[in-house]
Amino acid sequence: MTNSGRRARAAVGAVRRRWRNRDSPLLSVVVPVYNAADLVEESLQSVLDQQYRNVEIVVVDDGSTDDSLAVVQAFAARNPQVTVLSQPNGGVGVARRTGTDAATGEYLTFVDSDDTVTRSGIQVAMDGLRRSGSDVAVMPYQRREGDVVRPAAPWIRAVHARPAEGVTLAERPDVLVSAIPGGKIFRRAFWDEHGFVYPTVLLAGDQRVAAEAFLRARTLDITSVPAYTWRRMETSISQGHVTAAAVHARHDAMDAVLEILAPLPVARDERILQYLRHNVPNSLLKLERADDAYLDALVERVPQIVAAAPPDRYATEVPAQYRVLHALLAAGDRAAVWRFVRAEGMQPEMHPSGPEPAGLTVHLPGWGVDDVRPEVYVLTAEQTAARAVVRSARRDGPDLVLDVAAWFPNLELDDPSLSVKTDGDLVDVVPDGEPHVATSRQGAQRRYARSGWTVTLRGVGRRAPRTLTVTLQDGDRTGTVTAPIPR
């Protein structure tokens, strides 16, 4: 396409967006700022550049000691949609409350001054809210480290892989895993009706607001288009603290969330399991940067959460390596915890597994030595469920040749076979590919022998599929999985 063609298409797109937003409700974007002079303009500009145009931006400078106030005031002078307020330093929670009080929109969202929004995510969410009438939209976020933007964690992506409009928390308790303030839009009347307030002390406290909003909402929307880019900052109040006080603050917040969710046990149970699967392991990965008091705090607090978990779901949904760690923490065996983490116990694929009287077991560090019941080492069904990836795709005339890996995690393949689901196309499957290699955090590797395949889709031409669905079988174990095909 020529440059003039691109300009014409961009102009048409802009007209269409203005037409679509001609009667759109006002969205208030509250941006608390503290010592972010180098980043805040990028954040504000991203809000103005995204596709949903009917926005007001309320910036609250929270007593910055750098040039943040001057930067945002200069930005506001050039952009009439921006209002700047200034207050003595009171913390990000207080700044959010100040901005909320000043906001006039029908909808409300929050963007931190070091984060940005994407081009289309807010537009998609606002369109959905107008259709559904929901009180809250929960949008996907992504992570930024330096100049590199990466997808959010797999459990966040899993929630947004199933978008929905007009659902309740009882129907989708998995949404509780999205607890950060960013990436959410609230109907302002709903926010005021329930008097939501971000706490002054915010370390993990923002998850209380999310939990209560999800619980009180008549319905929720869950979208699939990333809307928020969360910058990883070691100085962040939510990301950088590796202290005993931080452990207690996070667990105090968790206790408050569980109290909020008590009227809806299915949601309470889901949040407990999420915390044990995701938050606690993340805390333990920070041990090398922590002091003894940090581990002491985990020994005190983690077993309390485990005791509140639904036993049947805990045994079948929390991976074996985390259950072992929970048992070691409950026993107060600090030396065993250190040994387990340093020996890559949190990477079960790096350790042998096999049948034992208790079930299919992974022999993690301390197996047969530490005072942990054998059934705790039993792998969950998810830990051995089939996986597949299409590593590359190339055209060979009318054919599409795919380099595919398929394997059962934590298990060795004996005599595998692979079948491909197609719409009547001819398929050749040859077990001649390179094996899949799993790599640990410390660089150790596990090669899954006999896991590589060459799959040729005959005569597909230009109608090549976007995904490949395969069924892997090895003895009496079978699994079907769908993987995207690289374009």
C-alpha cells in the first residue's frame, strides 16, 4: 500500500471512531503521580492516543519532590482534557481518592503514572459495557520490563482467553486473580453506591477493592484485548518489597479479601487456591534476596491459608511442588525450605517421576528424607496433561510443513503416536523432529525424547488454518491439545 493509501485509510478509521464515539459516555481516567517526571508524560499521552476519545484525565500530584508537577501542568496546558490537582504527600491510595472525588465521568478507571494503556483495549471494554450494562469491565494487562513488553502470567491469560459479558462472580470466580487497580473500568454510579475507597496503606490492599467490587457487581464483563501495560519497577510498593512486614501486609490483605468473599464460598475457595498456586510461590522465589525474618513470616502465615483451603480441590488443583513447600513451611523446617528452593524443587520437570503406591509421583528434593507424606508428592492431572507447540511453519508449494512438539509434562514418552484433526485435508505425520526441551530458571534442561514431529498439511494452499489440534497417545495415556500456527 502506498503512503497516500495508508493516510487515507487512517483518516477513514479516525472518522469511524469519532462516529462510534459521538454519543459515548465520558470515561474519567485518574492518574496518581509521585516522583514520576521521567515517565508520566508517556502515560498520559497513551491515554490520549488510545481509540476511545471521550475521556477526561484527572492527574493528582501527591507531593512529588521532583519535576512531576511541572511536567503534568505543562502537559495539561497543551491538552484541555487534562486536569491537574496537587496535594501534600499522602500515598497513592489518598491520591486515587482525591482524583475520584474530582472526576465527572459516567465511568471510572485508574492508570498509574509509570504505566500505559494500549490503543484498543479501552474501546473494546467500553463497547462491551454499553451492550451489557455491567458494573465492571476487567481487561487483560501485559508486563513491561525496560523496553520489552511481555504477556501477563499464564493464569491471567487463561481468564481472558474466555471473554464474557454480563456474568457474575459466582459464574466466573477465576476473575479474582486480576487484583491490580489497572485494567478495570467501573460504572461510577456503582462505585459511589458501594462507597469503594482505596486504602491509605496500599501494599496488597488494592486487592480488597477488586474483590469487593467483583462481589457487589450485578454483572461483570471480561474482555480479551490487552488494555493496560504494567511496568515492572523494583521500587514499586507492590513489586519490590522483600521483607517480613511485606509478607504480613499481603497476608493481612488476603485475610480481608477472604472475609469479604465469605458470603460466596465458591469465590472464597477459588481465591485461596489462586493465592497458594501463584502468590505464595512468587514469595518463595524471592528467598535469596530476603532475610531470616522474611522466611519466619512465611512459616507463620502460609499454613493459615492452607488450612482454609477446600481439601479435595487443594489436593487435585495445587501442584505437587507447592504442596511440598506448604508442608515444609507448616513443619517449620526452614533448612528444608532453603534446600528445596535451591535444588530447583519448584521446577518439577527437572526431577524424575514415576508410579508409587500413592499415585504418579514426582521425586522432588527431600523425597523419602523430609517428613512429608508421600501423597503430597503426587502430580495433579494438569501437571501431566498433554502439551503441544507449533515451533515453525513453512510453505512447500501447496503444502504447509509444521515443526511440532507434543509431550506429557513430567513423563517420559515410550512409544508415542500423534494424530491431527483436519477438515478432510491429507496429513503426513513423521516422528523426526527435534525433542522439546524444558529449561529451568537456573539453566538446567530436560529433553523429552520422541516428542518432535513433522506435520505436513497437503494441498492447503492459502487457506492454511490458524491453529493445529493434535491428539498425543502413549500407551493408555492420551490427550488432545490445540496450538497456534505461526504466521
